[in-house]
Amino acid sequence: LKSLFVSTVSHDLKTPLTSIKIIAELMQQKKDLPAAWLKEYAELIEGETDRLTRLINNVLNFSKIERGIKDYNFSTIYLNDIVRNTLRIMKYQLKSQNVTVKMSLLENEEPVQGDADALTEVIINLISNAVKYSLERREIHIATWIEKGEAALSVQDFGIGIPAEKIESIFEPYYRVKSERAERVSGIGLGLSIVKHILDAHHCRIAVKSVVGEGSTFTLYFPLESNEEHSTP
Ligand code: ADP
């Protein structure tokens, strides 16, 4: 497991590094590049460094979780803000992979208690997976709503889906679905275990609905701040 982990992480680090090096070489070789090309190269470098950062953040977060030292800074937050911020961070990745994002965000949403950075990591992982495991129809739907005293947020894709009997296991560290389509996608199997740890710290439930060949929806249910206040004696 350890050697598979090292080789996958190294492979996932090497791909963006190779792209950055190629771009740097191109920029040095060709003088007087048009401004539009320079902009595109700069965007590529930014996108590739974001990819590196995401991978390293996951490895660091997982190591903190394993050692029991991951801590959280809770404050009053709005889920729509987390969604918008995440999409801003992932703008380049989504654009370069031709992903269409459709949003249906609740107006006048109620706040929840949460760690904004940690929840951003959660949504980054869910959106990254939605993109990675959508081999043909590259479309993601993100929604927020209120349901039975909880604030809900869903990330839906129309990708390869997850077999029903595997859904429980996908939150275990290093677990990856073994299927021809899933194994074509690179990954280390840590993202969803980090997601689960962060959500547990938020007393947030996660529900997964998935149909193989049709897609998956991951829905998060947060206790509303207003309800928590009422339930405090
Ligand atoms: P990784 O993507 O690095 O393998 P994760 O912990 O994020 O690790 O996910 C665990 C496994 O769950 C993945 O390997 C994949 O098999 C499955 N999975 C997660 N999200 C999706 C999705 N949106 N569609 C299909 N399969 C998914």
C-alpha cells in the first residue's frame, strides 16, 4: 500500500511539474510572444500549481488527521460563499477541462457554524472527483437548499457512477473502486476520507446517491445555526 501510495503521489506530482517545465522552456525559446499567448501560459502555470497545491494539501491534511492534530476554526459561515470561493479557486481547472457548472443556490440562506478553509477543501475534493470520474458528459450541478432544519449542499455529476455495494467503502483511506473505468483515473484514495473527517467535525451528514453509468450525487446536511441555538439548554 505504501509503495503504491508513493508511486501514485510521485506520478501525480510529476505531471503538473512536467507541464510547468515545458511552458518555461517555450517561453525562453520564443522571443516576442504575443500577449494572448503569454496570458494563456500564465494561466496554465497557475492551473498546474493549483493542482500541485491540492494534492499536497490532501497529503498534509491526511497526515494531520492520522496523527490526531487536525484542528478547526469555527465561525459563522454561508455555504454559498464556500461554493463561490471554491469555484473561483478551481476556475482554471474547470475551464481547461471543458466542464460546465450549473448552480442553483438558495437566496437568503441561513448561516451554519463551520471552518471555511476545511469546508473549501471538502468542496474542492467533491468537485475534483466529479470532474475526474466524468469521462464523457462533463457537467456538474451544485445546489444549496434548506430541508427539515438542515442546510443542504449537493454536488452532482453525470459520470461513471459508483456500484451500490461500494458506496460505504469509498470513505475509507486508500480505498478506490476497482473497475476498468475507475482505474483509468489517477488518484490516491485519500480525498473522501479527509472529506468524512472534516464533515464529522462539523456534525454534518453526507449522503451518496449513485447509478453506475449515469452519475453520482454527494449531498451534505449541516445543522443550522438557528436550530443549534434553540437546542442549547
Ligand atoms: P481518489 O479519487 O484519489 O481515488 P477519493 O477518496 O476521493 O480518492 O475517492 C475514493 C474512490 O471513490 C475513488 O477512487 C472512486 O473509485 C470513487 N469515487 C469518488 N467520487 C466519485 C464520483 N464522483 N464518481 C465516481 N466514483 C467516485
